[in-house]
Amino acid sequence: MNSKLKRAHGNWVVGDRFWDREEDLALFTRRIDEGAHLLLVAQRRMGKTSVMREAARRLAARYLCVFVDLQKAAGAPDAVVELSLAMHEHRPLWNRAKQVFSNILNKVEEVKLRDLGIRLRASLTAGNWAEKADQLLAILAAADKPVLLLLDEVAIAVNRMLKGEDFTITPERRAQVDEFMSWLRKSCTKHQGKVRVVISGSIGLEPILHQAHLSATINNLEPFELKAWDEATAVGCLEALANEYGVQFEDGVPAEMVRQLGCCIPHHVEMFFTHVYDRCVRRGSMVCSTGDIAEVYQSEMLGTRGHVELTHYEERLKQVLGDEVLPLGLEMLTEAAVTGHLGAEALAALQKDYTLAGRTVADVQKQILWVLEHEGYLKPGSQGYVFVSKLLRDWWENRHRLFFTAVSKRGR
């Protein structure tokens, strides 16, 4: 019987909506069983949250799995609130955790979750959050089975703590991040064997901490890289989606879709299928040819609707680089998109166009390249840095080429 798969619609997935990743999950589980604390590393839309959620589902019989989303956290007290709310889903844990906040809960048994978060946040300050967090971790460590603590979007929270709304690192903000990350590192050591911690996020934690010279705070975490699907996995996913939604691919169509993408990021694979499906429905024919794929790629994937999804890449880059460095980073990316590569000559020429306070442009370029490589935008090639994803390169070129002149063609 042919496999079928329902679309995720941009959300995380588990169970019968989770596609493949069996080898990744096996390796992930083995590291957890061995007691490792993991830093889940991957570029955007690779499925990190889904892997964490699916691992939690499969390991629920052996581990007490606590999933904490830190995307909205603006400081360490907010992170403690989110941890508390995650424990609320496990009644035995919550019954003990309530005692940590007995001064503000006043033995109220049930309140709305939103109101509960507000009450908890009101009780936490910059001075007492660590004490409360230590008590919560001690409760987790005393559970009747090992705890798998899954912390998602840590990088977003840390970036917000470190740079604020003006994207500027200050000594005070650096000290706060140092305190929070050092506490997390210490807690991993203190509860080794009882609590396994997995940290993930849609932007890279390592480049952010490196900017503040705080990389040592995560040297206890073992990197676990989640890579793009290979061609066979992506083709299988496309065929399963087609079986579910009644799309009839002519010979070679799934392979052509993979070729157009260049890098099979799971969300991009599904996004491509969705545009193909919509086209089939609108014209009243569910048969899809390679010619249809070429048209959908140009008009939809690289068009306005594609921009809505892919613009997030540019927005997230600003969060990591900040306002001062972002223009140089964007120009470096556009050079790679328009000319096909970002080489040493172009990098040297760009150095003449920028002045950055207290730093040489060459040093900043090295930092930018590290971020771009870590975040999955670029990779080293034979003539310099090139885009990892053909889709992202084509989209970037389509968006910026009319307003950009390659460095080699500029009059100097």
C-alpha cells in the first residue's frame, strides 16, 4: 500500500505526520540514554521542534519529558515562568512546584493558565529567579524516572536578553545572559544522570554567545546536527503527499522538484508541494508534469507568496547581526546570489565601502561568514562561499538583483 502523509502547514508534527528521520531519532535517543546534554543544531525550517516533540512522544514510557518553549521569554524570570507552566502539565510535578510559589498562589488549586503565568511572573525578580529555578530543577531531579528537559527557542530568548530592542550588547545585558547560561550549565552538572537537557532554536545559539564572548557557557553541550533530507527521503515525502491529496505526478516530477530546491529542507519540500497542489485544484486537473514544476517554481516559490515565507530568513539575520553590521551582511549575501559565489576579491573590495566603530571590517566579515555558514545560508566552495539552498539563492537574487551591482562591475 502506498504511503500517505498529511501536510504540516508550517507546524511541528508528531506521530503519523512525522516523516522519516529514523536514523536521526535513533542517534538522538542513544545520546539521551547515555546521559548527554545536547545542543540541537540546524538551519531554519529543518524540523528541530518536530524532532524534539517526536522524541518526547516515543520516550514517554522511559522518561518524564518536559517541553519548554522560550520564544517569548525576555529574561531569566520569564524562562522560569515557562518552565513552571510546562511542569503544570505533569500533575505530580506541579503539586510539588506549587510550593515554590506558595507565597503568591495562596493554595488556589485551579486558575487559568494565562493568569497563572501572570501570577508567577509577578513573584520573580532579577534577584530571586535563580533560587526558584534551583528548586524547580530539584523537583524534576527527584521524579520517579529520568527527566528529559527540552528547551526550545533558547537562542531567541538569549538574543533578546543580550541585545534588547535596539540590538545592542551592553555590559549589563551581557552579565544577565552570563548569569542565566552559567546557571543552566551548573544545573546540568548538578543533576547529571537525573535530568537530560536538550537545547534548540531557530537561530543559532553559538554565534550569539560568541558575539558576547560567552561561548564557554555551552561547552558542556554536545552538538547534534540535524541535516537536510537526502533526495530519496524528499522524493518519498512528495509521493506520500501526492497519494494523500490525489496529485498524479508524471515520471520524473518529484526528482525535478528536488533538483529545483537544491537542498531538501523539510518545510521547503512541503511548501513546494502545496503550491503544486493548489495549482492542480485551480485548473481542475490533478496531473502534474515537469513543465508544471518549472512554472510553479518561478511564479509561486520565487513569487510574492514565496517571499512571505522566505523573508523570515532576512528578518532573523537582523536579530543575529544587529543594525550596524546587517547592511554588510546583506551585501555579502547578495554578491553570492547574483554572481554565484562570494570570493576573496569581493570581500576585499567591500572592506573599502564600510567603516565600523572599534572593529576592522575584515574581522567583522569573518564573524558574518561564521554566522552565515552556521545558519545554513552559505558554505565554502571552490571559488569562495556559495549558497547551500538553490531555492534561497534564487529567491535572494530575485529579490535584490535589480538594486545591486556586483563588486567587480563597480567603478572605483
